[in-house]
Amino acid sequence: MALYAAAAAVLEGVENRKGSLKGLVYTSSFQNVKPLYALVCETQRYSAVLDAVIASAGLLRAEKKLRPHLAKVLVYELLLGKGFRGGGGRWKPLLGRHQARLKAELARLKVHRGVSRNEDLLEAGSRPGPASQVPRFVRVNTLKTCPDDAVDYFKRKGFSYQGRASSLEDLRALKGKHFFLDPLLPELLVFPAQTDLHEHPLYQAGHLILQDKASCLPAMLLAPPPGSHVIDACAAPGNKTSHLAALLKNQGKIFAFDLDAKRLASMATLLARAGVSCCELAEEDFLAVSPTDTRYARVQYILLDPSCSGSGMLSRQLEEPGAEPPSKERLCALAAFQLRALRHALTFPTVQRLVYSTCSLSQEENEDVVREALQQSSGAFRLAPILPSWPHRGLGTFPGAEHCLRASPTTTLTGGFFIAVIERTDVPSSPSLAEVPAPEPVPSPTLKRRKRRRKTAAHEST
């Protein structure tokens, strides 16, 4: 299968220092990068174990045409993964000939090391941490279906619906084919950790969006009503944009900006699959967008999720457990860009509410940026109190920082995240949303290329 060949190519590239694991995944020719990334990360994590089993079983001596990296990927799927996907193609019978020996060598390795679980074979720094226990959150795309219908579908497929979860302990205890409705977001389903739905027909048809709970909070907290005009300042890869469109019910307009043409092209595909018809994509630097442009005269809501260190990303925590934090120099450069973007967003004359979010754990990119932007706004904006029951708040570095939200695998069973909701203190007189004329029909997502007028820090996945 193409998935296994692509995973082997990424592992070979990493070994030959042709790029980072994540970079090689996202520049590969394989279209669905999420299952590829997950497979490569897990294979890499168990690399030493797999090498030992393959050597003991003599697999490469018996199958001389089987390349080492491909053998490692296939043995991971056979012994430690979820079995061969899509039937396994020609690889399933090939590995089947060696299955008994490979399983015996894995069992022998466990006896030799005095362990009973596969995870215990890992070096201490590679063992599953809190990030590996985060449930699989699945947002129901309300542009195409509704939570009740999605729940009924999974029940018909043999899953056991447990109703709305009442606590984090409910989610932490999820196993097997049980699933919950999230206690906070009414369109979010929660499945056990490592549940793989990338090949699920509802996901492929755009009825489901695989999106971490923390990543769903920015759009939910921005809460633009149908008919609103919204700016998504650093939009790719597009999950938050599709969530905004669902909240708008495709009524209104989203202006989505990003500098990376390849990411925008993938985003256009994602939005089309999700049934989004109210979004205009532009390959443009948000810092070069004029706040006085008449196209944005009705923008009252802005979502700013800028490039960041990504230190809270689950994929990064799983790929590099115990990795060193970002350098001070990099944090300073990112924070300077983030502050410029936030200050620029606050200059839009009609903006009433803005969400600033990152998937970073660093104070420099979060509380420090928000504090500085508010100070420079001369009292025109303030932090809005949000979700008082949320257990993880902003660091107490300035008065009001407790209004910000933080998230982490240990405290909220999500990826690492930071969110601040900023609102105008003196809203200028303007027509209420009820008085705004009905929006004109907007075509399906299109990509407009505009001249870049300013260079910014390299745009990363957020």
C-alpha cells in the first residue's frame, strides 16, 4: 500500500538527515498526511524494539528484496499497530509467512526484559506520557449533519454510546468501542485514545472533523452569530475556519488569510469537503491587509491563531517526548511577530471581539503578548471573562490574566493550548447584527493570490 511505502520513505529520509520527520511527512506525495504522520511517529518510537525483533526473526535474510525501513513499518503494523489497513495488499501474505516467528521473537524479548506490555519495552524517555492518553475528539460538522445522527450511526456500527460525559474522569476511563458526548461542546464526540477514524467514510465525506477539543475552543468562544463577517487571520490548515463556518451556518463571510500556497490549497480542499461556502481564501500576509479596506467594513470578529513554537501540539509531544523547549531566541522572534499581528488585528475599526490562541506552552508567546497588546491599546480593549469552570487558567503574570485559558494533556485531557478573548471596552455605535442586511450569496471557497507586501516569520502549522 502507498501508506507503508510513504512511511518507509520518511523514515529513510530522517535517517539520512534529509529533513525533520514532520517536514518530510508534509512534503511527501502521500495525500492524507495525518495517518502517515501517526504511523511514522509510532514506528519511530518503537524503532529499537522493531530492529531487535526483525534481526532475531531473520526477516531481512529471508526476504532479501524487502527494504529495512519498509520492513520496520510493516512489522510495526503486524505486531504493535491495528493490523494491515485496507487489506494490506501484497504485504499481508508476505508478512504472514513470518508472523509466527516475529510474534515469538517479540514474546521472547518481553521475557528477557521481564515485562508484559509492549510499552514497557521502550526506553524511559519514549514511553507513553500524558499526550498518548488524550481521547480522540471528533467534531460533528453541523453543515452536513447533526450530533444525534452521528451518534445513531456509530451505535448502528457497534459502538456503545455513554451519553454526555460528566467529568474528565469519564473521558479518562474510555475504552474499547465506548464513546461520549463532550460535556462542554454539544457537537463534539469523544472516543478512546488512539481511535483511528482517518479511513472512516463519515470523515472522508466531511461529516466529521478530527479536531482536538482545545482547538475547537477558539471558534466556540469567538461565537460569531450567523450573518457576521469574520477574519481568520492565519487560517491554514482550516479546521478552525470550518468550525467558524458551521457556527455561521454558512450565512455571512469569512476572510481567511495565509502565506503558504500549498497549505491554502489543502485548506480549500478541506473546506469544500466540509461544505463551506462562505469563505474567501487569500494567499496574503495578514499584516499587509488594510484595516480601512471597505471589504472589511463589517468585520466585527477576528480569530488570530498565529505561527507559534507548537510546543503544546500532541503530535510533537508524541514524536519527541522529553524534547528541549524552544530557544529563547526563537521565542523572542515568534513573540515579536505575534504581537505585531495582534496589534494589527486590534486596529480594525469595527472589530468588537477577538480570540487570540496558540498551541504553545510558553509564557512569552501567550500571556506576555496579550499583556503588551492590551497595554498598547490604551484601554480600548479588555480581556473577557470566559468559561469560569475551566480548570486551567492563564499564568498570573498581570491583573486579569486569570481570564485567559490554558489547556494540557494532564489538566484538561487535550493538547497544549492558550486562549484569550479580547473585547472592545467602548463599542462604537453601529448597526446591530439584526439590522445588517442579509449577506449576498458567496461561492465555494476560492483561492485569491495577491501581492505580498511584507515578509514575516516563516509560517508553521498551528
